[in-house]
Amino acid sequence: MTERTYIALLRGINVGGKVLKMADLRAAVAALGFDDVRTYLQSGNMVFGAAKTEVGALSRRISDAIRDHASLDVAVMVRDAEAWTRMVAANPYPSAALFPKTVHAFILDGVPDSARLDTLRARQPANEEWQLIDGTLYLHTPDGFGRSVLGGTIERLIKVPATARNWNTVLSLRDMACVS
């Protein structure tokens, strides 16, 4: 079997009462037979090795393992390291290099329909920008994510499960996956 490196993002972990220790996450995922399971920060970011598998199947397996191990229902988005590298390269906001906390990547678990994207465009304030590229919605918030009009509403507006990471985290996960 071909071994690949994957990046998994857990949605809504360690916020709003959904507490999952990263040691418990690593144990649950390692029990699936995955290799070199590592976490980053306390917000459900993980890098691991596994046989070449469809990312949706990996997402379901990890979500099931978390439910079995910690009694939590958690949405999990998985990308392989090569897709993650393409996502980094596709970032349409070069200011992320100097101001990485002003750019967030929303990893989507599906494709929003055009009417939903039109709704998002209609709500977009003049000081924020976004672009959807290959399953990632890039959000540029020059005034900061905490002051963003769109940041907290994107998932609700597009009606597609998503999880966001700031550009520092995106790059750290790329580096952990040993992909440049």
C-alpha cells in the first residue's frame, strides 16, 4: 500500500463545551492504525500517515473513532499533503506573508451552490474579500478576524460544513506534513 501524509481538521473542538484533549485525539487516531499521528495547538489540527485512501472515508473513520473514544460527534475535514500544498500556493492574498492573521482558509466539506455564494457576495463589506478556489474559501480580513462581518457567518450563509484556520496555522500544518 502507498503511504501518504494527511492533514485533518476537527470542526468546533475545544470551544463551546466540546472538549477533546489532543492526547485523546492522537490515541483514538493511532488506534485506527495510522502512523506518526501529531497534533498542532489545542483546536483539532492533526497530521498523520495512512495508506492511500479517499479523504471522505478517512474523515468518517476519524469522526467515528472520536465518537467511540470520547463520546463526541465531531465533523472532520481531511486533505492529503499534496492538496494542502496546492491550497497554500493558490492563496489569492499575498498580504498573508506579512499579515498571516488577516487571511483565513475555510476548508469546505462540499461545494456551495451559486445562489448561496451570491448571498455571501451580497453581505460582503467593502473592507473584506473572499475567493473560493478548489474547495477552499479564502477570507481576507484586513481589520482582523474578530472584527470580520463574514468570518462568523460564512458556514451559515453557504450551507456547507466548513472549518477555518488562520494562515499561520495553515503554514504550520504544511510544515508538519514536511511539504514545501
